[in-house]
Amino acid sequence: MPPVPKPTEQRVRRHKRVVDTPPAAPESGGRVPEWRRASSKWHPAARDWYLSLRESGQAFYYQPSDRMAAWFLAEQMSRVLADPEAKASSYDSVMRGMEQLLCTERSRRAAHVELAPPGASSRPPGEAGASSAGERRAAEVEAGIAHLEDARRRLAGS
């Protein structure tokens, strides 16, 4: 497994950073993406995890299949937590599922996703005097979401 990247404030950057930020309002005409209801039969810890995941910053990037995977994982987590004879491998599979949904700081860093508190600047520390290209990029980010595909094309030079 490759090493986990350092947090932004600890990195030395030689290239401009491309930042993806969620827009202030959902793109889908003001509709919030649908999440399945948390089951009242779930273990309280599984229910709390599922509900907190819906509010987490990485949830912005989830597709319908990711939301369904989160629901399934909460179902599985509930079963594992309710079983007094659950094996360690059951807990391990739940933790791997959580990492795939970017629920841990380590998994977010490995995916190059950094969540900032609401209202935090999208510019990394020490980049106050950004060049005109950097300032234009920051303006693009503040105007809306900087799509991953656009960033990939820009970085690839095409």
C-alpha cells in the first residue's frame, strides 16, 4: 500500500493545486440527492453512522450506487454489532467498506480529498500571493464546482 499523503498544510507544493469544492446549493435544481431511510431495526451505532455519513462533506461526491452501498454497509454493520459471536473478519469487512466510502481521514488523503470546515478558505495556507492564473482558478472555484474531468484535462495539457 502506498504511503498516505500529508495534510495540505504540511506539504511543499511545486505545482498549482486544483481544488474541487461543492457548490453552495445542489446542482440538481435545488433537490438534495435521495438517501434511503435508516431502519429503526438497525443497531444504534449503525444508524448514527449512516445518518452522520449523509451530513459529511464527502457525501457530496457520492453517486446513487455509493448511497446504496452506504445503506447496505449500515445494514451489515448492524448485524455484526448485534451478533455477540461476530468474528474479527466481519468487523474488518465493515471497516474496509467504510474506507471505500472515504469515511476515514486516511482514506480521504489517499484519494486526495480534503474536507475543510464550512466557511474555510479554499486556498491552501501560504498561497496568498497567487499568480494571475492561480487567482483565476480560485475565482472559478468560488463561482462553482471545479469538475474533476476539467482538472484532469488541464493537468494533462489537452
